[in-house]
Amino acid sequence: MNRILSGLVLLSVLGLGTVSTVQASDEPLTTQAEFEARARKAEALSERVNRVNTYKDKIAQTRFGQTGWERRGPSVNVPELDPGAAGSALALLIGGVLVIADRKRRAAV
């Protein structure tokens, strides 16, 4: 059955010749700039929807208790600054500055 249908489709394409393109409306096709603008607007709208949904979830996790607004559910851990990591961070910063300065010095020569 599949072979018969495939054959009929092939015969109809060969019999009609090339397949013509059909446009849905009389409006011209969008340009690259218009398409990019629409894509940016759609992306911004998607980001707004995600933010609204996130805020709705956060609001749903809070309730008004006896002492004020209280969170319910799992709490979010906030990362703390480790004082022991300050030395390593400073060493990386100074090393990066020295490498960049050396590259600029070599490029200037």
C-alpha cells in the first residue's frame, strides 16, 4: 500500500512538473531585519513570562503569619564569601594583570 501511494505521489509530481510556491496572503515576505526584530520581541516576551511565573512561585511560597510574611517550603541558601579565598582571588587577579601586560608589551615590540 505504501509503495502504491509513493508511486502515485511521484507520478503526480512528475506529471505536474515543478512544484509552485504559494503565499498565504498578498503581503510581501518579511525582510531579515523585520524577522530579527520580531524574534527579539518574542524573546523579550518569553523572558517576561518566565519572570512572572517565577514571581508567582515565590509569592505562592510566602504567607502572612503572626509576625509578618513568612516563607514556607524549602529555603534558598545564599552563598557566603569565604575569607580564605581572598588570597587566591587576589593572586589570580594579579597574575592575570601581569599576563595581559606581558602580551601587550610583546605586541608593542
